[in-house]
Amino acid sequence: MDLIICVLGLLALIVEGIRCQGVYAPPTVRIIHSGHACNVEEERHTERVYTIREGETLELTCLVSGHPRPQIRWTKTAGSVSDRFQDSSVFNETLHIAKILRTQGGRYYCKAENGLGSPAIKSIRVDVYYLDDPVVTVHQSIGEAKEQFYYERTVFLRCVANSNPPVRYSWHRGREVLTQGSDKGVEIYEPFFTQGETKILKLKNLRPQDYANYSCIASVRNVCGIPDRSVIFRLTNKTASPSIKLLVEDPIVVNPGQTVSLVCITTGGEPPPILTWVSSNDSLPQRSVVKGGTLTLPAITSDEAGVYSCVASNNVGNPAKKSTTIVVRALKKGRFWITPDPYHNDDNIQIGREVKISCQVEATPPEELTFSWLKNGRALRSSERMVITQTDPDISPGTTNLDIIDLKFTDFGTYTCVAALKGGGIPEISIDVNISSTTVPPNLTVPRGKSPLVAREGDTVELECLVSGKPKPIILWSRADKEAPMPDGSMQMESYDGVLRIVNVSREMTGSYRCQTSQYNGFNVKPREAVVELIVQYPPTVEPVYMEMRQGLGRPVVMTCRVLRAHPSRVLRFEWLLSNRLLHAGAFDAQRDETEYTIRSLNRDGWGEYTCNVINEAGAGKCTFQVTGKAYPPEFYYDTYSPLWQNRPRVYGFKLQWTQMNPNAVDRIVAYRLGIRQMGLQRWWEQEIPVDQTINKGELMTHNLTELIKPESYEVRLTPITRFGEGDSTIRIVTYSAPINPHLREFHCSFEEEPICMFTQDKNDDFDWTRHSAATRDTKYTPNTGPSGDRSGSKQGFYMYIETSRPRKEGDQARLISPFFNVAPKNPYGITNPPAYCFGFFYHMYGKHIGTLNAFLKQKGQTTSEGPVWSLSGNQGERWKQAKVSIHPTASFQVVLEGIRGPGIEGDIAIDDITLEEGECRDPPPNISAKALSTSSHIWLLCVTLVLTLLEGQR
């Protein structure tokens, strides 16, 4: 009769179809932590704060569900602005930061998306705890009082430490603890502006007993196991702030290449000060050598000039600082210009008129700069007609002028301006200026055919302006059409021959360029200028650069290649090719920026790579289309509990479930090739799974993998097959592990994995359950209590237990709460209404102080749970025992295990191997093995398994 009912049930399910619709689901996400958190606490809106000590490893895992499998991305906000979204974006499930820094604290977000609905986002706040060594600084003050008969001396000891969480300070004098009010001569307070970062000890009207060793102890109350930090300061009647002396001149003027030594000595201070050197250039030169108070700069260069400071610190008063400036002598950049008679508004030099020759040089130090003038190599002195002036206040410094009044024919010649530094050591700069009848102002033109200048992107081009005149001035180049930088990044470039050379020219450099004469190395007249047009041609930029187009035989395919940019754009041609065979060619219409190629009915010869070349004078842009009948990859359904069958001792089975991505995009899928291999082995075992009918989008397909060896993992590869051949494969790993939240047909949790099957600790109890194994348990643990292994006897296996040692006290409670379980739906195949479930677990209650272990049923919507459904107290011996209890929930529910501490420390209670099965609890008859079950029982069990499997698929 049972067999008939089973078969009828199977037929009913088959009629309905074993593949269900609509398994696509938007993503959900949950964050868990692994590693060793100091503390994890809940905030409002179920957000968590995860506390970790600086230098330890942060590991956060994003648990996701949804189909298709969501893509995961970790991002971070808060913290410093620089790392807001740059270096902390991770695209896998686990975020791993080794040796975490304090700056890496903040809020971390896990974002999961699979294209369905909105992305799922969860966040967790990471607090990084740290405590630096405290620093004590001492300040002394002397005040006059009582008609100057005595001086009152007050000392302030200030203690500062960086920490998270906020630090707590305590002061000691020798072994004596100092507190506010414990000594009339002592005040302890925090300055308002430091917000708890500083603690000041004030010693009023210093007494002999105040000369002692003072220690400041900084504490964060041992959170995260961070020990206290302390610092000692010895206060004596000689304690004094530092004073120093610099045994060098200020400034120090040297020639390049010299070795410079700066010597700094301490002249006072107790404790003895520590000397350091700093530079105005942010850091000391790389080749500098510091030895004690001496800083040596070998072979100094102009770049190393600047202010150098010696700083002395002994934490008393303010640091002492003395500075000197190093000046490196130099002469640079000599230039000249000629100014014709300014009173007659002339641009030319004329006999009988005035001419001024100006000469400019950059000098360091400027006050050492000297000028002299020569005419045709002979020294020239200032006279009534030849007036020499130096550093005219009306013009820039470092300038000398030679004014020639009433120019005569005999004044033509070569005038030389010589610049030198007093004291020598630096080579002179000489500048020659020719004044003759051929000296004429400049003229600027663009050579014929040089504007507009047409070039192709990537070429080297030369923009040219012809400059005439004597002497020829420097030419300045700049952009004429927009405020844009030149190719080298500057706003203006110099050219001595009138040519601007641009290497690897780009399309952004198209435009107008201005060339103009400069005032220097030529005439000081209104600048001459000209404009050169540069046109940079470039091949068409097109889209798409690459596109895969999947299509079934007999269907149309339309390919479109679009032009985004091109120069020139008025003459564009296109070519469509399959492999290298020309299909179609032509020219673009003036109104269109795209070209199409249509395959009216795709056949086998039409599969392949199509290219569209869009061509102009500068080259070609290429669109590529890969036309294929290859099927898209299948998408595995990951919400299947694993494994499917656990009732056989050596092997297990797994129900593989998947949907097909875009099944109607190509020809009908006729089969799947299934490949499977054991992890670590090379050989694949393959078989074909035939598909008898058309697959619809979202349709869930299943295949049972059997005879998988416990506890091995397997790599599974699934490949769709159409008339085209094999499509894209998908690979997943099948791992043998107990399910963490299946649909109650076989829930089993042995606490072997860190997430502990989604069990959580109750926030309102007194302490937590602890996950442990005998192999890692502290050897100092309390003897005569607790298990020596897990339920199977393994020392490597894990279990949960309550630690009853101090600070736990009698009556303290620890509660472990399961995930929510959904009540099975009502169906016609014999499941009771309301449904019954068998809740089982193993317990270990050994020790003379054992308290109580309770099991509760907590239903959704109930604010308080009723009395325990199972309870046991007292010592039960040194062995694991099994408990089973039938429960009858009417709504989604959780099970709660509560451990209560007994009267002493020998009271550890442990639990392991929690199970939840449908149906009333039925203990098997004693001493009957599985082999002794009848054939009809075997059939019934197999039938039930198949029914449940099909029901699972139906969901």
C-alpha cells in the first residue's frame, strides 16, 4: 500500500513537470567575520561594530544568495579621504587585510548584484584599537609674590598618548599613586581643549619631596588585550629646558662643489637634550651626513641651498632652535635687449639719436653681482656720451644699461657686457651685442606652404616662423585659439631658430599657434607676431570595437558600425569583410554616421568573424563582430543544500541544479556534457545529459551526482550542446559539508566551520558559548570537567561549550540561537498538520558543579518563549549522550540552547551534532543495523527521498 501511494505521488509530480519556473532571485547579503575579533556588538538597524587590534589580520566574509550567482564588491568609506574608494575595492567574497593599520578603520560595505532588482548592500564598522607609548613634557613657571620676598616655582608635567579607545591616565610619584586631593601640593586635571588626550600633573610651590621619579601610565583598560604603557620622568632641582649654540656664521656663502659643515652644541638643559637637524627643503639632502651635532654637506649644489636648523629637545619647556642660511654662489641666464631712441618713437637705430643696450643676469647672492662693459674688446668707462648704470631701480635687479647719446658712425662696433661675482670662484658671463649700420629690428613671417600644416596623428611636425633682423631675437610660441598648455605642459615655449618641434602629435594639438618676437636678445620694440594653423588628421574612432553576436540558424543578424570621431570626416569609406573575403563596400552618406550589414538568414557558412573597416585619409577604424551559434554558459543554482544524502557511511550524493542563460538566443540545446573530477586529480569523467524539450528562461534543471566519496570535494563542469557544437562551460566546486540551513529534511550542524551553521549568540544573556576543539584547548583548562574530544571522539573536531571559570558566577546564562526555519508547506503526502519535527543533539555534562542545559522552541511573532521543551541538570558522567525531542511549530521558528552555570568552576557543558528532521522522533530498535532493514523499508525510504527531491525542485 505504501509503495502504491509513493508511486501515485511520483506520477503526480511528474505530470506537473520536474523543472520549475522562476528560480531567478535578486541578491541578498550578510557579513560575517572570521579571525579573532576583540569584540563584535550590534548597533541600531542590525549593523555591527567589529573591533580589532592594530597589527592583526582583518577577515570579513560576504555571504550571498540569489540566482544567478551575484557579483561581489567590497568598498570602504570613512577613514582618510585618500583611500575612500581607491585601494580598498575588492572583488571577491572575503576581504583580507593583514597587519591592519589604524588608518584602515572605518565602515566597509559589501555590495552584491546579479542584474535582478536592486543591488544588496550590507555594511560593518571596523574599529581599530591601539595605544602608543605616552610622552611626558615638563613646563616650569616662576611667579613673584608677597612683595618679592620669595619666588613661587610651579611645575607642570603633561602626559600625552595616542589611542583608540580614549586613554585613561594615572600618575605615580615613586611607588605612591597620586590622585586629586591626595596631596595639597598636587593638582591633576585635563585641559579643556585636548578632549581627554592629555593629563596634566601640577606641582604647586615646589617642595623638596617633589623632586622624584614621576611615571605616567596610559591605559585603555586592557581592551583587545592591549597592555598598559608607561613613561618615567625624573624631576630634580637641575631640570631645565634646552639651550644651544650654532658655531657658524649666518648666512654661509659658498661656491658649488664645496663641502659645508654646520656645528651645533648644547649649552644647557637637564635631562641632556637630543640634537636633530631639519631643512627648509622638507628633507635633508640625500648625501648629507649627521654625526652628533655636526651636519656635513659634501660637494654642495645650488639645489641644496636653503635654511638649515638645529633643534634640541629634552621634553622640558619648548625645544630650542637655531638656524642658518646656506647661499650657493651662481651666475645664470645672461640676456640683452636694444632700445632705439624712445623720444622719437623709432624702431630703427639712426645716427644722431639715442640707443640703449640693456644686459640682465641672474646672480646668487645678488649683492655680489658686478658688471663691466667692453667696446671691441677694450674696457669702456662711463662718460657724458657713454653712460653706464647698474641695477636701475626702475627695471628688474641684476641689470646694467649702456646709454649711447647722439650715436655717431664711430660708435658702431661690438659691445660686451661682462657679469661677475665679487671674490671670484664662479666663471664670468660675457654677452656680445653688435651695433652697426646693418642692425635692424626684427620681421616675422610664416613660410609659404607652412600654414595650415596638415599632419597625421603620431607624426613629428615642425611649426616654422621665419624671423629676419639683426640680431635675431628668441621666438616665443603659445596657443592662439585657446588658453591651453603647449605640448611640454608649459604655457609658453622658447625657440632660438623660429622652429617649434612636436613629437608624436595628437588630435588634441589641433589648433592655432602664435609665434612672436621676444624683447630680449633683440630689439625692445612692439612684438612682431604671426599665426600657424596645425591640422592633425586621425583615423575614425568607431563602436563597437568588439561584439559577440549569438544567433540560431535561419534567423536574421544585423550588425551596425558607428563612427564617433574622424578627421577628415567628409570622405569616409567602409568595407565589410567575413574573414578576409569582401562582402560589401561603399561611401558614407553626408547625413549618416553608421553603416549596417544584414544577414537575412544565418546558415553554417555565416558563422565567423565579421569586420567593418571605416577608412579616411589618416587610416582605418575597425568594428569586429563575432557571429556564433555557441550557447551561453549555464548558471548553477547555489541555494541547494549540500550534500543531498548523508545516510550512507562512505559516499554521498549531490543534486546539481542550474538554469540556462538566454536559452532562446541560439538553437535549441539538445544535451549537456557533464564533466566531474575529484579535486587534486587530473582525470575528468564525462557523460551526456540529454534534453528532450525546449528550455525556457528561468527553468530549473537538475541532475543527481551519486557515489561521491566522503569527504572529498569535486570539480564539476557543465557544457551546453547545440547544432553549432559545444557552448560556453561553467565550473563549480561541490564540497562535502553539513548544510547550514536546508529545508529541514536533514539539517545537521557539527560546528566544524567558523560560521557555526548560522547560529548566533543571544545579545541579552550573561556570556557566550565558545567554539572549541580538544586539539587547540588551553592545557591549563580546568581538569575534571568538559569533554576530551568532539562527539565522534576526534581531538581535531569542534564542539560548543560554556566556560564556567571566573568571572562567571552561579546562575549566569549563555544562549545559542539557531537560524530561522520555515514550516514545511501543506501537501497531500502524509505530512502531519501542524507538522512535526525531531530536534536532536548530543550533550556532554561532566563535572561536580554542572548546572542546567535547556532547549527552547522560539516561534516567529512570539515575544517570549514558553518553558523548555527539554531540560537536564547535574553531572551526567564523562561521555557524550544524545537527546531527542519532538516539536510542533505553527510558524517559522528557531531552537535555543541555554547553558546555566552551576555553583563552581567544574561545570563546563558541551553540545555537538545538532540535527533537525521532519516527522516525530522515532528511535531505531536497539542492535539492528541498516542491513537488517526490510526490502519494503528500503523502497519506502528511496521513495520518500525521491518525493522530497522532486518537491525541492518544484519549489
